[in-house]
Amino acid sequence: MGIALSKKHGKAVVRNRIKRLLREVFSKNSHLLTKNWAVVILPHVAEEYSYGAFEKSMLLCFKKVNGGCGK
């Protein structure tokens, strides 16, 4: 898994928090991927970042790549 963040997301402290949240969400849910995938994450710039929002988005993406409807 790779995470790409620009300085638009904020200062280093904010960017590191985003990366920590994304790594945690990925590690807790990566078992849901049915095949081996190379994953690159590019989060949108937002006012606030939360574990729940990242998890919801990542689960939707996992569902799509596993062949689910995704809607």
C-alpha cells in the first residue's frame, strides 16, 4: 500500500495523522481483499479527517475491486 499526500492537506503533523489513520484502516480491513492488489491511496482534501470516513470509503473500494456492485 502506498499513500500520497500533498502539502495541501496541511502541515506535517496533519499529514502524518492522515497516514496513520489510513494505515490502520487498511491493516484492519485488508483481509477483505480476495486477491493480491497494489494499492495507492490519494485522499481528497477535507476540513476534517476521521477513521470512520476513511473506513467507509475503503470498504466501498474493496467491494468494487472484489466484483461487488459498489452502489
